Amino acid sequence: MKHPPALATGRVERALLVQVLCGRQSREEAADSLAELERLADTAGAVVCGSITQRRERPTPSFFVGEGKLAEIQLACRRVGANLIVFDNDLSAVQVNNLDLALGIKVIDRTELILQIFARRARSAEAQHQVELAQLEYLLSRIPVSEAQQRFQGGIGMRGPGESPLRLRNAPMRRRIRELKLKLAAIQQRRRRTRARRPWPLACLVGYTNAGKSTLLNAFAPDSAYVDDRLFATLDTKTRLIRLRDGRKALLTDTVGFIRHLPHGLVASFRSTLDVAAQADLLLIVVDAGHARVQDHLQVVHDTLREIGADAVPALLLFNKCDAPAARERRAALAAAYPEALFISALRGDGLPELDAELSRRLPRWPKTMEWMADAPRVESP
């Protein structure tokens, strides 16, 4: 399956963001989610030209927004010249289809936006397989109602009474999904065998996207990971051999960042990559200390770790970017709430000696004989 290179094909996408607040979602949480959606749109290559927010008790089945707000969205698109509408909510296939017809403008939701970012950022064959699997499973959920109603009545060359053209159309997609799952399962099994024979302990960097994990990896292994001040700069797992100050060696792995409302299909598709966290000896949970919603980010990280089966792995909390003005203001409160956490700046090197000492203390000692190590395979990536 060929991934789309970007949201736009030959033209600049001008995006209007739409957010519907349901239930008891606070204004602060909603504003943070909308700001994050704007960063996601920027990462995907779109220019954000405005936003519209509506609060409702529950979304409407047909358009998610009310009819009055639908007219307001249409007028806003004409006023700012938007050719793309991005919802901060998850839309059903019916709602996307109805919105497309009513507005005459391409409409996507938060899940599809994240999928397109992953498709652009995937570099390795494994990451491309994982993104393709998530995209195919997402497309299967987008069932056109009109096609679902038709059914063949059997006959020569037909597969039998009641076989729908929808199932016939989706059959190649389902075959490809099975193939991708088998390939990823084989990769996961091979990595587990490699990790079982690794001659060094393994520490794994996990955390919210753009928390500074790749910068921290570069601090221990200079110029080894791509760094960008955008969401999901890292999709491919990177593992480097580092030497601690006590002379011991260890493996340090950087993983894909987490985000709120991360599509379940993506978590499932990237399980072969995220499985490294479940097999690690120590998790380094990296958090942006200057962010206003640190607790929410931590909750997202813990929920994702629980979903991938890594919640029982020993963990060390790292508050990164502690040199930022906002982080300095919150440091005392964070230190009181999380007394065992370390405050670091991966960019400036603040707190890295203390982190090195903590790694030496917490990582297990693995006395391996030179004969065993000579027979062991070369460790490139767990």
C-alpha cells in the first residue's frame, strides 16, 4: 500500500479546526487539546487559518455538530479560504460523508490526521508496515452505507447467496492485513530472541511526544537520533550502546512518543516496536516540565504503558527542559508531588551526572563471560 506523502497534493492545505466539547470537559483541557491539534496540523504540513468550538450535551448522529454551527463552519471556510476541516473529535464514517457533502470541503478527524503524520514520518520497513496496517484497519471501519445494503443473490461465478459487494471489495484489504500481522509478529518474535541474549542491561525512553526523548538519547550517544521541535519526530525505535561513568555498558532505546486519544489501531500496530518497553530493565519516563498539563501527560503515558503490558517495569521519572522559565516556576511544586523524580535538561546537560549515577544504581549487573559474548549476535536494535 502506497502511503500519501502529505495532506496536500500540489496545493497548500489551509485548515480550519473544529472542536466539540461534550460532557464535563474543562475549558483548560479543551484549549490544550486544540493547541495540540494545531501542532499536529502543522506537523502534517497544513496551515491553520482558524478554529471553531462548540459545547453540546451530545453530538448529533448526522453531522456531530448542530445545524447552526454547520452553517457557521461553512461561512468561516469561505471567509478564511479553508480547503480542509480537521475535527478534534473522532467522527464516524456517516458523519464524515455527510459533512463532505454538506460543506463541499475535505473533512478529516484527529485519528486520520495522526495516521497521515505517521505515514509521512515512517522510514524503516517495519514502521511502514505498522502504519499501513493501522491505515487499512481504519479504512475498513469507513463502510459506505449504500454499498452495505446491496447483496448478490448467487449464481454462476458468484461466491454464494447473500455475499455483498462490500465484502468482496474488502477481501484484498483483509488479506493484506493478515500478511502484515504475520510479518510484524515475526519481527516481534525475532526481537524477543535477540533481547533474551543481549549482553547488556536495557533502559528504554518513553513519554509524551515532543518531551525531549531523542535529545536525551543524543546526550548519551551524540548525534545518534533525529531531533525536531514537532510532534512525532521519532517513529522508528533507535537503540544505542552507551558507557556509564562507572565503566559499565548499557543499551538505551528511544521509542515513539505517546499522545492523548492515540488511536487504538496505532497502538496495536506499533506493538512490535513498543514491546521493547515491556522487555526493558528500566523505563525512563521523560516529561516536559514546562508544560501546563504535566499530570495529564503522565496519565496518558501510564495508560499507554498499561495497554502494552509495560506498567510493571521499574520506572524512573525525568522532568526534562527544566531550564525553561515555565519549568523553573513549577519545579518546587513538582518536586513536592514527585520526590523521587530527577530534574534534567537534555539540551544543556543539567542533571545528567545524577541520571548517570541513577542508571548505574538501578540497572542490573549482568556478569557475562567473554566466551559467551564472543558467541552472541551483534546487538543493533532490540
